[in-house]
Amino acid sequence: MTLEPLRVATFGEIMLRLSPPGFQRFTQARTFEVIYGGGEANVAVSLANFGIPVDYITCLPSNDIGEACIQFLRQFGVNTNKILRRGERLGIYFLEKGSSVRGSKVIYDRAHSAIATAKVGMFDWKELLKNCSWFHFTGITPAISQNLADICLEAVKEARKMNLTISCDLNYRAKLWKYGKTAGEIMSELVKYCDIAIGNEEDADKVFSIRAPETDVIKGKVDPEKYQFVCKELMKKFPNLKHVAVTLRGSLSASHNTWSAVLYDGNTLLMTRTYDIDYIVDRVGGGDSFCAGLIYGFLTYKDDSQKILDFATAASCLKHTIIGDFNLISVDEVLKLMGGDVSGRVSR
């Protein structure tokens, strides 16, 4: 089998996102803004924007809403030919964007969605991953149901047989783990097939009870050096891991965050500069844009680990300025921020 060295496949649920205009509350809204988004789809769109060939794999209903979602993805250059058309509905999530000291809120309406009702054996992973060299998923997908956890396990086992690089964003969602298994139980079985584990400042704590010492995420106390402990413990638990990356969000308010990240290879902890994001337009998809930046970096900058991390952090910093789930940013814009230009001056 001949591999296209830059081709990536991502797998997970994409949903219809409904948001009140601006910063209105749900109780104020009389209209909702419509877009589509979901962890692995967000990664796929970012990679397509960066010029990486990418296949997005999911289930969508054979109706007009499913078709609208596919057309939405296609306009950003994502290959949708591997999407299964089955099931009765597209999952929905409602987002109320927070501001200042009022945090954002998410309400899910995704029960019995097309992908939630998928069964083991429906996905021909050997065929779906053909010509790919990288497979990415998140902890959101196996949190939906036992069936989805089993399907993810099918995928990573086949990806390992095919010698793909496998990355997983732990992406803990407390509102989703409802079917009797804990995140730790399910994710332990999946992460042991992964090469790269990614999380935010508290994912490892929520999923595996691995907590950085002397940190307080509520107060924004997230010292990068303290996360070497988290990375080491994850690698101790999963000796298959080659890299662990952690994004570090200092939440000063819903509108004002600091943003940085670390990358560990088993020997060296690399850190980035800390960005001060003093006006957040939309933080949804921030972690996904980091994952995409990291994948792009590994595929493009190879062994320059510092540049890989710096690219991922800058890309995800810029996501906070974009409305919607997708990080509609170019490589040149990321490189400009990496170079130190945080002026936001008009480009004429």
C-alpha cells in the first residue's frame, strides 16, 4: 500500500450549533445563528485550511440537514466522501456565549443522533484509512455511547495495524459520560494505541486522576513547569506514547484568558510564550485548533519540536478571534503571530 504522507483522517460527531446572536442569553433569544461544528470536524477544517489533505469520517442522516452539513464542510476543502449516510437526525448543541465574569453555557440535544446509533462493524476501517498516514479522534466520541467506544477501539486497532500515527485529544465532557462506564475505564483502553495524547490543563485530572501539583485552574494558576509531572505520569501509564501535549488556559474571565502550551517527548519539556487574549470572540474549538496545529507541525516541521509547539499554540490563540467552531486561519497568519506580531494592525 502506498501512503500519501500528509493525508489525515479524523473521526467523530459533527453537530448543528445554535447560538443566540451576540452575547444574548438563551432566555432573551428569539433567533439562533446556525453553523456546524464538532471536535474532530474542527480539526479537519483547520488542516484543510493549512493545505493538508484530510478525510472526515462520521454518520449523517440522509436528509436535507445532513446534506447542508456536508456542503458546509466541503466549502472548506474537507473530503466528505467517507461519511456514512444513515440514521434519523443530526445532533444539536446550543451555545450561550459568556462575557466577562459570566461563563459560556452549552446544552446538548444529541441523543439518538445518526452517529450515536451507529453499530460496531458499520465502518470498514481498513478501507476508510487507506492512503492515510494519520488518524485523530477525541474523548468526546467514546463518551457518547458504549457502541461509539467500541467503534473507536476498532478504528485505533486497525490504524495501529496499518502503522498510522494516532493522536487523541482527551477532551473530557462531564455531561456525556452517562452510560455506566467512566472516562478512565474507556480512555485507558483507547490511549494505549496512541502515539500522541493531547489535553487541556485539567483533562488528565478528570480522566485519569493525574493532577499537576500546586495548580488552580479556577484561579488561572497554571504554571507550565508543573505540567511536566502530568506528562511523565501519562507516559508512565501509557509507555506507547511518544509525545504528550497540554494546553494551558488561564481564565481571568470569560472574555480574558492567557494561553500557552507544553510538549513532552519523554526527555524534554518544551514550553511556549504565554499569549494574553484580552478580548475573546469565541473560545469554542480552541483545543481542536491546537490539535490541528500540532498535527500540521509534526507533518511539516518534522523534528523541530519547538517550532511544532509554537505553531500549534499560535494557531489556537488566533482561533479565539474567530466566530464559530472552525479556525479559519491561514499558515501565513499563524507564522506572523509566531514571529511576534501581536499588533492586530490593518493589512492593506
